[in-house]
Amino acid sequence: MLILTCPVCGVTAEETEFHGGGEAHLKRFGPGSSEGDFHDYLFSKENPKGVHLERWRHNNGCGKWFHAARDTVTLEVYGTYPAQTSEPPQDIKDAISAKRPGWTWRDFS
Amino acid sequence: MSNTVSALNGASASGYVQVHEMGLQGMITLRGDLSAKKLVDAAKTAGGTNVPGRGHIALSGAHGIAWMSPDELLILTPYDEVDARLEGITSKLAGTHHLAVNVSDARAMFAVSGDDALVRETLAKLCPVDMSAAAFAPGQFRRTRMAQVPAAIWLPETGEARVICFRSVAQYVFDLLKGASLAGSEVGYFR
Ligand SMILES: [Zn+2]
């Protein structure tokens, strides 16, 4: 069971008040992109054992989207941060590094 | 003439707390930029109170304003005042990007009354919310999940709780509250 804090409304609740929205920080490849890029956008998702960045929605609360950094093995939540960013903020990176030195996730570390 | 009735027409149940469907209740959804003075002023006039901060509700008699999200307020008002108050918002905000809708008949509202610890326990059985007095106090407003449906809860005063849900699930929520407060099923966790 994950305990998440919605950065929009400030509520801390267990995961059943939220809904997972898949991998974070996807760059969309739509009309006009190559078949390879489009394929990877749709299907080539990260599935790490360890640090993971995800999108979540507070669907039974304020209804807003946000990001979460968590660990798929320990279920520890390193932090949550606003949806309006294309990469995790430094304090989230620092929080992950404190527990998982040397971590990487796609282009982030 | 049609006879307007609420979802459960004032149904009530008596367990270790009292559950009561509160009948017709006026509600207006107001969405827009909550930092804009114009919108705040319109909300204050329609709601009869100040606009509450994040996660809170402001109440004044039969009127009130609840903070729903960073761009949404719920205005509570007597049912027969909704049209006039909605008209007031619409005329004040003419030309300003906003949404104001009468949602009174789309919702149901319940009162849960009794011993404060047992009122809190009833809600704690159904919602993933820390209902301890230290974590949830009168004045706070919480949108959450009640068993399988969305709900919003607040405590107007000690020993009183209010629950708002969609009208379509009013019977379900009434049955939940009734079942959670059956006499003899007290846990006493918050005593
Ligand atoms: Zn939220």
C-alpha cells in the first residue's frame, strides 16, 4: 500500500484515493513522427526494479494530476511533485539519491 | 405543479449515531481563477462567507463555501436561493472566464450526528481518512472515497458531520452510513 501526498491539495492518503497514470515525463510522438518513435512512445515503457517516476491522479479528491517518485521494490515514496514539469525537481532527485546513490531513470540521475 | 424532492426525501436511520438525508440543499459549483479578485468577490457575495483556504470550508448559518480544488469552489445555500445567487455570480463575472452551475439536484447531502468519537468512527470505517480529532477538525473539508464512490466530508461542529455525494449513489451512501453505524458495531477507536 502506497501513501501518497497530493501536491495540489496537500492531502495525504493511501493509494485507493488515487489512480495511477503510468510512466512520467513521456515525450509525445504523434502525427509526422517516424514509426520507430511512435512505437516507442506507445509501447517502450520503463519497468524498473527500484526507482520509478510515475504520473498519478487524485481522482477521488481534488481531481488533479501530479508526479510521484517511488521505489517499485520497497514501495517507498521518495516524494511527489507538480505535473507541470518535464523532469523531477532537484529536491526530489536529492531525496532519491539519499536512499539510492547512483540511481538512474531514463536520462535522469 | 411538480413536487421537488431530494434523492431520499429525508430518509433517516438510528444506530450508534443518527444518519439523516438532509433534503433539498442548494449547491453551486464555481470554477475559475481563485486568485482573481473579481471571482473571489463574486464567490463571497454568493456564498455569504469569506473564501476558505486550501482544504477548508467556511460556514455562516445556512450558507457556506467549500474549497474543492485550486480552481473550484462549492457554494452552499438554501435551495430556494440558488437561482438568485447564481444570477448574481453570472452578472458579476460577465466577460470573465468562469463556470457557475446549479448542481443542487445532482447531489445528496447527509448529516451524521451523535457522540463525536462515534461520528468520526462511522466515517473512518468508510473513508481512507485519518478521522482523529488531531488530524481532522471542524473547518476542514475533505474530498475522498466512501467505499466505492466519491464523497466530500466536513464537521460543522463537535458531534456533527456532513457528507455530500452524487444523487445517483445516494441510496448506496445512505446504506453505507447506516451499516457502518449499526448499534453494537462500535469499535470505540477514537474514544
Ligand atoms: Zn489532490
